[in-house]
Amino acid sequence: MFFLKFDKTMEEVKQALDEHQDMVLIDVREEDEYALGHLPQAINLPLSRFHESYTKLPKEKPLYVYCRSGQRSRTAVKRLKDAGYANAYNIGGIIHWPYDTESR
């Protein structure tokens, strides 16, 4: 058994949202998963099509990336860091988010 280590806690992300910090919150789950519920202000960039869209993300802003459990977000953050996005952070999975979510 192994455990994923995340770059930011859900509490830190919630605080950043509450303080209206300048960041981009990215949900890399598929569209149907996102539609069922996502973190407030999150944009959906599914990992399956991530290579088509991530280059439009700002390099100067913190990018907080999540999925369901933290596995897909880990892959996405690695791709971002490999492409020069130094401010990309894996915040884990929505299953660890104890606060309200939004749905489409």
C-alpha cells in the first residue's frame, strides 16, 4: 500500500478561495464527473484531453489541480511542471474535500 503526498491541503485551498486569491483551480476529471459536482470556481480540463488545453493556462498564477483521488492530478501536475509551470500543485482528490461543491 502507498499513500499519495499532496502539495496543498484542502484547508489551504478553501482559505485561498475564501480570500479570493489569484489562482486557477483545475479539475482534471472527465466532463461527466465534473458535472456531478466540483470545487467552487474550478475549471474542467479532463486529463484525457489535457495535452490540448494546458498551454493556455497562465504560468505566473498558482495552479491547484485535483481529480477524484489524487492520481490523475499527480499526472497532470507532472506534465505541467515538465512544461515549465513551476506554480502547479497537486491538491489531491475531491473525495477529501469536506466543504460544499457546485454542479452544472
